[in-house]
Amino acid sequence: MQRWLLFTKYLAEFGVQPIVFVPDNPHYPLVDASLTAQVSKDIEIIRFPIKEPYHWARFFSKKKTQTISSGIISEKKKQSLTERILLWIRGNFFIPDARKNWVQPSVDFLENYVTENQIEVLVTTGPPHSLHLIGLRLKEKNKLRWIADFRDPWSSIGYHKKLKLTSASQKKHTDLEKKVLQTADDIIVTSPGTRKEFESKTDKPIHLITNGYDRTLSASSVLDEKFTITHTGSLISGRNPVILWEVLKELSDGIPGFSEDLNIQFAGVVNREVLEGLKEYNLNKNFNLLGYIPYNQVVDIINSSQILLLIEIDSPETRDILPGKLYEYLASRRPILAFGPEGSDVEKIILETRSGEFFTYRDRDKLKEILGLWYQRYKNGSLAVESRQLEQFHRRNLTQKLATLIKNNN
């Protein structure tokens, strides 16, 4: 939730006083206590108890509940009976998501709060898209302006295919999405692709406000001595870049010293398929799994890495995804090595800012050429990028765009 953590940090500078409504007893697969220090002391926070199905599901299978709620879903052929059952229940009984039981209690509480405190603008952010249903019902009951912020798409998001949705469940998603898009006064999206998708579904105003970074741009830093390729954040199902493992194996076999210099490190939750892929290509000896790292330490890891790895699923549904880590990578001014589907919004930003190289999962020869070139530059101490146009992604500048939208009552 760094997006709104940082928005609330800067909104007051632009004449907007936010009041934040949060669950009092949520289930989160990961918690970063270091970010608590960034919560502004000048904002009012309302905490409200909610009901969470993940608390109950843990009695069925604590391990599977934890992995599913983290976004780690095994490949279909490797799913246990327990995982298949949990996915089917999650997909068809909890629409739009496992936070659906937040909706009515939150509406009952907030309806009075909105009236008594003369709230003028309501902003909901999802996923979980259940929060948009809170906004929908409050909009229907009160004369207030409602802005719906979509950090990811809804009905077109890739993981829906893995939730074993029935046709009736899929229709319910699209019907709810349509109602939200047609009822909200304004809609915010984080990528050009999602804006284009939503423009085909509603005539309501759609505004592009991306994610960003909130630190000084790194012109230089002490780099790892190794040829370190770093990925931060979760590597969930479908993100196993076999093409990269193949090329790294060939370079290790073909270039003297490459294997000894190579260091692949992951900070975050990693899917089993990725670990098996590294082992298959004999790269496990070059691999370092750091596990979950607090945000302030992640920044140091990013800044010191030779190359930053960004992996997206090879699917048309992920073309519109701009992960938050992209902007942290941009701020480091280290070369980005990105993989994703053809026509990806990630590719457009990397090219626009000259911050690295983007590859589809079929660009094998080009990948080998670029990695070989980057290794040569690493050896002579010249591996770098001359990125540009990065200030547009600073959280303060993005918040200014948001504040202008909030104060615009036309």
C-alpha cells in the first residue's frame, strides 16, 4: 500500500486533508513495520474491525492459505486437492475477493460518519476491489463525489484464470466492474493500457496517475563486486523466465570467469517453479535467496546491484501491469532487465526513460547479446544507464496531480 501511504504524506501540501479508513484486524501475508514510520502524524485514521475468511481457512490448511493469500498459486498439474478446493471456494464464493465481508459493515459505519463530518470526496482504492463496492454503496446513499482508484485491472486480470471461476462467477465480476465504472464520478488508473481498457467500458473521466518513487535519485553508489542480478518483491506463479536461465547457463559455459562473477539474488517470496528452474540450469550455486527484506533495506540492495530484474507473466492480460518495483528501479539509475509480453506498458516506460532493456520471452539472441555486452562493461567498470525524464514519477509530483483532481469539482 505504498501508493496511498505516500499520497497521504504529501496531500496536505496541496490543500487536501485526508481521512484514512482501514481495517482494525486484517489478515496480511506480509507486514513491513519499517513503513509505519512514514505514516503522517497529521492525518486522521479510522480503524474498524472486519471479518476475514483467511482466518477461518487457516484451520483447513494454514500453509496453503498463506501462499494463496500471497499470490503464490501452483501450476495446475502440481496443485494438491486442498489447494484446488481452496481456489474454487475463493473464486466462486468470495466475489469480487476475499474481503467481500468488509463491505456492508463498513458501509453501515461510514454512512453516518460521512454525513456527520460533511465529507466531500470519497476515494476507494483496489484491489481488493471489494473496497470499490463500499464506495458504490456510499455513493448511492449520499451526495458525495466518488473517485475509484484502480491499482490493477479487475475482470481482465491474469490470475482470474487460476481461480476456477464458473461462467456465472465471471459474469458477476464483469457486472460489478461495469457498475463501479459507470457510477464513480472519476476513475484513476496506473497504466496507459488499463486506461484504454476502461475507456471502452465507460464514458466517465479516466485519469492516469502511475505509481512512483519517494527518494533522491541515485547518481552513484557502491556497487556489488559480483555481477549481481537482483529481483525484489514476490515472484508469483507464471513468472519463471526460462529464457534467462538458458542464456545465463550458456554465458557461464562460454565466457571464462562469468560463472565465478555471477550472483543472482531474490528479495521476497519466490514461487517453487523459479527455484526449480535455477536448479535445472545449474544456477543454484550462483543463487542467493534473501527472503523478505524491510523496505529501507531493499533500497540499499537495489542501489548496489549491477542489474535489476523485472519479470512479468507472458500473457496479454499483463500488458497493462506496471509493478511498483519498476519506479524504485528507475530511481536507482541501475540497468533494468525486463521480461514481459509484446506491447507491454513496461517496455514503453523503459524505452522512454532509457533505463534498460525489455525482452519478450522469444528474444533469446538479443538477450544473450545484451547480457554479454553488459558483462563486458561490468568488467571494465562502465556498466550504467543514462536515464532521463524520471522526475515525473516522484511521489510528490504524482500527489500534486491527485490533489488537482480531488479539488476539481467540475
